[in-house]
Amino acid sequence: MSRVLRSGNLLVGLLLVLVLLYVLDTVRGGLDVANVIFIVPVGGIALALGIAVLVSENLRAGREARGAGELPAARARLAWPPDLEAVGTRAALVLVLFVAYVGLMFVLPFDLVAWLFVAAALLVLGERGRILLVLYPLLFAAITALVFRLLLPYPMDTLI
């Protein structure tokens, strides 16, 4: 079965390559405190979210193609130009969530804000599995908080 390359996948893939190149260039330039504290973690988060978008969109497209029963109709939906309204709405919501994530880090404990951000981003991206919506953000928040605690010389407000 041949798969149609979705234009949105191409765009997200290109952005992921650019983020990866930027992070690698930053690391090659030196691991000073600003790079370790800001650029590398934000680049990692951007890569993780981009991969999550690619996986969820491809799984959704596969379900739609199997559920439609008509391959030509599914190909018509996946053709160029992409449905910019749906992709743009999801992207805008994730950006708003990221701004809220950064803003709330100074008000609430870091691990709580990270859990809320990842859970909300998964919901926006279409994830509905309750176990995944609870456990994945919890693991992400705990690991991120512990890594930051090891890297940063000052105490962070966390629940762990």
C-alpha cells in the first residue's frame, strides 16, 4: 500500500531538522550556562512535540483512510494544499499553551506546570487515552524536574 506524503508532515519534518541543527550548533559552540539552561531543553521539548505531532497526524490519517473505505477520497483529503485551518488551529493552541507554560513557571511549581502543559498539549493534539494523558506528562515532568535539579545550582520550586 502506498502512502501519500502529507504536506503538513513535510513542514513539521523540516522544522524538526532546523531545530535539531540549531541545537547541535549551539552545543558545538560551547556548553555555557545559558545554552544548557535554555536552548538545549527548549530544543528538546520542541523536538519531542514535533515528533508527537508527526506520529499523531500519521496515526490519524491511517485511521481515516481505513475508516473511509475509499482510498481515492482519503487521498483527496491528504493532497496539497493542506487543511491549513485545522493545522493552524492546533499549532496556535500549542503556542498559546507554551506561552502559558513559560509564564506559569514563575508562579506555580515547575513540575506541576510541566505536567499541565504536556497533558494539555496531548489533548490539543487529539490524544484521548486516559492512562497516557496522566502517565506520560507525569513521567515527563518528574524527569525534567530531576534533571534541572541536577543541572541548576539554585533551588527550583517543585512538588517532588
